Amino acid sequence: MEYGFASHLVLWSIVALSAVGLVATLGASWAMVKGAAYKD
């Protein structure tokens, strides 16, 4: 039971970090595109 919980915790941590990284990447890309659009 504890091992299963630990493995799930690790899995969800990886998923959460991946989601945060993806959102941050998309946010940065969107910000650059908007900045370029306003600059142009």
C-alpha cells in the first residue's frame, strides 16, 4: 500500500512538473509573440 502510494506520488509529481513546464513554455512563447506583434 505504501509503495503504491509513493509511486503514485512520484508519478503525479512528474505530471505536475511537466504541466507547469508546458504552461510556462506556452506562456513565454505567447508573450514573445504578443511582444513582437506590439513592437511591429
